[in-house]
Amino acid sequence: MAIIAVLDFGSQYTQVIARRIRECKVHSRIFPYTTSAEQLREEGVSGIILSGGPASVKAANSPRPDSAIFRLGVPVLGICYGLQLLAEMNGGAVANSTQREYGNGKLTLKGESVLLGGIKGPITVWNSHGDKVTKLPKGAKTVACTENSAYAVIEDAKNLRYGLQFHPEVNHTQHGTKILKNFLFKICRAKADWKMSNYVEEAIATVREQVGKSNVILALSGGVDSSVVAALLHKAIGKQLTCVFVDHGLLRLNERQQVEKMFRDHFKMNLIVVDAADRFLGKLKGVTDPEKKRKIIGHEFIKVFEDEFSKIAKKSKAEFLAQGTIYPDVIESISIDGNPAATIKSHHNVGGLPKKMKLKLVEPIRELFKDEVRALGLEVGLPYDMLWRHPFPGPGLGVRVLGEVKKEYCDILRQADAIFIEELHKAKWYYKTWQAFAVFIPVRTVGVMGDERTYDYLIGLRAIHSTDAMTADWAHLPPELLQRASTRIINEVKGVNRVVYDISSKPPATIEWE
């Protein structure tokens, strides 16, 4: 099976590159940019992609790959920063540009090109760079340019070196997938032989090798990610798995009962339910900063699981903690210490882990996007309704109650959110959106009910379209649907007299409000 290696230089789109390749049914893996050429040779890679990144090749100590990768005899494609590295490390030159290119640009084709084969120009591409190639590397030719980059696409067929100044992996680039397919199938000669069932087999084998005969505790939330991990681990290690569900007081309406019915009654898994609502709410008292809330919830989760671990350890040997971490969690939490990417916000599964945790981590879906996680779920036998349930953040309502988290606020939000979701289902809009939820805004506004003045809280509604959580557009829900949801929330939820709808996209906003 062909393997395309993506060397990560810190781009927010590195995993998107790998995902696009997998969509072409070619196996891809992400490696640190420091990975040696010898290791890549041993892995049997049939092509290498150098990702973009926030650094400048002109800066001191800028991240650079092993130069021997250019002598492995496999095609190398540089994207954005990757192109600049490829050029400078092979006899070309790069300079800081006086006219930076961010956002849409026009690519003009020049002559014959394998990368751009089957594409008629000009096309719109997505740029994000401040430097540009000013001299071609030895043996290369330019086959396309933009308004500001004379060498926007370069090719060196003899030495198997190719480069793109723009990002073909993002939806904003026209024919981006076609360009990647040209690299995969025409240049690397890869075969479209990778599928999710392959991943299941690999994941099960990896888990069994990692865990051995030890027992595993799974942090089960009941959401898509942890549910898929539960099914996968159950398939891999059976009775060695113990699922621990924490009722932290930040759940959706009736969620605890639903989890117990699904996993204990239906799947017959060993499920332990911990009632820790007072514990979590006590820790969150007076805390308003979103990052502090996430850290507190993450740390408290680990403490709860360590408490449970000590109990389980008396009966059986448990050395591992399983989590439903997926790649969008990871890429937004990466710090500059371990990777050249910039931190956006931390995630419960990633940023909340103590440095000295007693349990080793098992994260079998860490390299998957949400749509891939769902496909994996189908492979391991989970029902459609569970897999296509909207994502729910690890910190739960802790990041949907803005500011300080109080039980009163959570109770109000639970009811409002349930009404919104119910109306989406009735209007057959639930599965048309990628995620939808309500937000509690601790601001009182003046209203009128029954000829009397009210001074109650504000609820925000959010619904978005997305495929991978890296970008998102707000959903244009029918006004009638929004009106019904608003009317019901105001009439049925005591303490609310106003409802607003969020029409922000990601970027610049994030999906969650905190």
C-alpha cells in the first residue's frame, strides 16, 4: 500500500493535506519535520509533501527537514513554506516580499505542467505567505505565476521536485483536489487502495500491541468521538475495557440516562457512572476566563479518573486511559514548544492533562477528522443516529455558559438547547447542519410578558456547516424555524426573555463561543 508522508512544519492545514490525500483513497501519515530520510525510507513512502508553516526560511533557526529527503528517489512536493524550503535547499533563493499575499489570488498557467494537467487557467487559489521564491532551484522550471509570485508553481521532473506557493488542500483553491491527485497518481504513481476498514485493522492491531494484557479506562462522554473509541476498544480488547462516565453537571438534558441505556444496557460494556456535579461546579465557582475553565475541567476529569483508577486497580491491572481526542483538538492546541504552529485555544482532551499523570494515554482516533471518525464508527457497528449526533465539547456546558458557570445557568441552558435541537429535528434541519447548540449569555435584558416588565437572561443560538471543524460557515436556517425556537424558549424556559442567532463564520470566529 502506498504511503504519502506529510512533513509538518506547523501549518494549521497540515492535517487537511493528509485528509485530502485519504479522500483520494491513498494512505497518508503525518511526520514531524525532523523525521530522518532513513526513517522515511524504512516506512516505504512513495511520496513526500512539505507542509506550509508560520516561519520564514530567512529567519534564524527556521524549521528545516533532513536534506537527504531530496535524494531518496521519491517525489517531493513543497506547499507554501514547503516550496520555499525546497527552493532554498536546492540552489534557489527566497526573499521577504514587499507585497504579501493572503487570501484569494489569481494563478496564471505558463506552458505544459504535470501538476496542473487537465486544468485550464486562470484559476483562483488561496495564498498565505509573506516570502516568495526569487530564484528557481537547480533543474526546475516555472509553470504558473500569481500577481506577486513569478514562481508560484515549479516542477523538476528529473529530480522529482515540485512546488506550490498556494494551498491546494483548502476549499478556497479551485481544482485543489485535482492538483493533489495529479501529484499522487501521475507523479507518485500511487494506487487508490486505502479505505476506512484498513484503518480499523491498523488501529486494532496498534491498540493490542500498546495495551497488551493491561486494562484500559475510557473517558466516555457519550459523544461521537468517545463512543467510537469505546466501540473500537471493545472490539480490540473486550473485557479489558472499563468505561467511566462522569456526570460533571455540565451535560445536555437527559444525557446521563441516554449513555447508561446505550452502553450498559445495549452494548453490555462495563460502565461506571460517577456523580461529580458538585465537585466540578465548586471548582468553577468565580472563574470566568475560558482557558482557565477548560484547564480546570480537564484537570478535574483526570483527577476523577485517577480516583476511579485506584478503585479499579484493586480488582484488576489498569495502566491506560483512553480518550476521544481527534485532530482538530490537537492542531488548535499545539504549542510552539513542540511544534512550529501557533496556539489558538486549548482543548479538554489535549490541554488539560497534568504533566505527571498516572495513566498512559490511548488515543486511537487522534489523527482523524470528525467525518472520518463517523466513517470509522460505521465500520465498528455503531448506529447512524449516534454517529451523526452533533459534536459536544469535552468541557460540556462549561464553555457554553459564558463567564462564571452556575447550576442555575446550566439548567436554563439545558432546556433552551433541547428546544432548539427538537425544532431542528422537526424541521428536518438537524442533519443538514454540522453542529447546532444554544449558548447562555449572562446578560439581562428588558422585556415585556403579559403587560409586565421582565429583566431576564439572553440565549444565543448557533448552527454551522462544516466538514472538518477547521473552517465553518453559519447555517442559513429558515426564519420560521428560528421564530419557533425563539418563541418556545422564551415561553417555556423560565429566566429567558430574548434569543439571538449567531451569523459568524470560522474564521474569524471559532465554532464554540469560548
